[in-house]
Amino acid sequence: MFHASSFREQLHIAKSYGLGVDPSAAFDMQKMKTKRDAYIKKLNGIYATNLASSGVEVINGWCSFDSITKDASGIPETKLSIASSTPGANE
């Protein structure tokens, strides 16, 4: 979504460089969000395929870390290697 605001600013600046653009052109946020969501879904599929073909066991779920133990989905950290990814928002 950063790029949406960045593009708008670049259009505004482009006019001062002689480019014939209309910085007041309509912007369809829903269309951008739909395209972004589709791209993320595609990337997630690519990642899942690559992980599966590499023999990686993926455990989806919540995990927590404290100073004494590390646990993901009830499996002690000593039994697996942990790669943690956080979502963009609480779900």
C-alpha cells in the first residue's frame, strides 16, 4: 500500500519535469487491494510449493517464545528448527 501513496506523489512531481500526467486522476483503492491480495496469494502458493518440494514440514498455528522455552504447536523447540513469520494484522 506504500506504493499507492508513492505513485500519487510521483505523479504530482512528474508534472514539474514536463511529463503530461494528471495528478488528480481517479484512484481505485479496491482494485489495488484486489490485485495486491491476488499477488500475495500467488506468492504464498509459490512459497508453499517450494517448501513442500524441499521436504520442509510446515506447522501452521500460533507460537510463543519466552526466556526459558520455545514451543510451536506443542512441539518442543529441541525437536525442530523454527522459522517464525508474523501476519500483517492480528487475525
